Amino acid sequence: RWKRDWSARSNTSAASAERGVLKRLFFAAAGSAPVIAARLRKLRSGTVLTILNFHRVAPDDRSSYPPLEPQLFEEVVRFCRREFEPVTFGELDGYRGGASPAVILSFDDGYRDFAEHAMPILRRYGVRVNHNIIPAAVESGLPPLNVHVQDFIGRAPSAVLAAFAVPGLDALNLREPRERLGSQVSSFIKSKPMAEQKLLADVLLPQMRALDGFAPTPMMSLSEVREAAAQHEIGAHSMEHATLSAESDDYVREDARACQQWFRERFGLEPDVYALPNGAGTERTAAILRAEGYRHILWTGERRSELGAADHPRFTITGSSKNEVRFRATGWERR
């Protein structure tokens, strides 16, 4: 059995290393100057709007949900400042395009590393972004449950992780790379309605708190959100990071109103941008949000948007090299 386990673990490690090499070779070519120049030429005509979606910007902290390294985020900002015209959703009214294609840098969730690492870089380059906040996470200081679990899976010793019990899932396969394992458990959690996620939290949080020294990714404080709002555009990302496609119409409507009330009472803001958690919703979801006063509904989808649109797909920006983040910033439409 020991030989069998070692062989399987070695094969997984070898396959992961091979994928890493192929990825680096791909982006070395795809992110080269001639390829990037050709992609940018295609964006300079028409009414294309490129929206780049970020979450965390921080040095590696061993979470299985890895952040974007600050130097790579700075590369994206520098690249967008040079090759695009950075705008916000609030600046789109009457916008007809300029000499450079329009781009919106859009953040989700409200992690503290935005204030610590992203804001100083954005200030240095004079770029404003859209940032969509989870009110309940800011109030508690804790990230959404799925991110909390991804942090734990990345950092827990193997012996602790082997005993980690997730109701509804088999025992975790520790032969899997931690990043993939964390993503699998995160997807399982996010697929649940919020009522079921709270039941999962009752079981999972005590297990994670039992690990000495473990602390999940912190959220911005109210004062940090206020500071961000003074410089950037603020939107809503649902009260509790609920997957709205798993919720009722009444839940969506009440969530939309609760977000508006929270932003109004805490900051005197009336956000008209709503980013769907996990990019999950339906046309009915979007219609309810628009009826409640949200003018821009943000999805995922890895596609370009259009000037004048009300529903916006976004490109998720990750990467481990300058060539990769530059290539992704021009809009990598995976087919």
C-alpha cells in the first residue's frame, strides 16, 4: 500500500509539474510583444469594453486560493494605463470611446489586502477601480465560508486535513494538489443556498478554529472601506456572498434592498453596480436587481462586454508571470 500511495503521489506531482512547464511555454509565446500588439489592434475599433476581475492582491500566504502577487498586479495596472483607457462604470454615461480601448478594473469581496497592497499601486498610477463589497463579511471581519475553507486547506498539516470532515463530501483526497482540492470543496460550498451554507459553517468553523495559529484572510474594516470609497467606485456583491441562482426571487429582492440600506447607512452611498457572487444568476435574477435600482449587473463568463450594456461579463485575472497577466488583460476568451 505504501508503494501504491507513493506511486500515485509521484504521478500526481509529475503531472502537475508537466502542466506547469507547458503553461509557462504557452504564455512565453502568447504574451510576447508582437502577439500582444496584434490583440490590442483588434480592441481599438468598435464599442468593446474589457472588464478585468480581481479578488486578492497579496504575497503568497499558502492559501489554496492563491492571491495575485503585488508585482504582477502592478504589471497589469501599468499595462492597462499604457495600452487602455481605464474607466469606471459610473464614467460610462455618455462615454463614446477614446483613442485607446476602454477597460474597467473590477474587484470583488473587500479583502484587507486591497487597502494594503492594491490601493497604493492604484494611487501611484492614478487609476480608479470598481470594488464590490460583501457587507456581512466586512461586519464580521471573516471571508465567505468557501474562502475560509480554502485558506484552511492550503495551510493545515496533512494529518489535520485528513480528519477534516465536510458533510456531504467523502474524505478529502490528499493526493490532489492543495489548490485543486480547495477549489473542489469551495465549489461544493458555493453551490448551496445560503441557509445550507450556514449549516455547513456550524460544522466547519469549529474544526478550523481548532488549528492553533490559523486565521483566515481578513476583510477590510469599515474605515478601510470608507477610505476606498473616497478614491474608487463601490458596488454590492450581495449581503452574504450568496449564489443567487440557488435562491428564491424573494431572497434576491431582499438582498438587493439590504445591500442598499447597508451602504446608505454606513457610508451614505447609493451603489448602482451589483456583482453576482460566483457569476451565478439567471435573467430573472438580473431583472429583479435592475428593478431595485442596479444599473450594471456583473457576471463572469470570460468574454468582453460592450459600451452601453447593462449586463457585463468579466475576465478573471490570475497569473504567475508578466507575460501571462498581460495576455489575460487583453481578454483571453477561452472557448
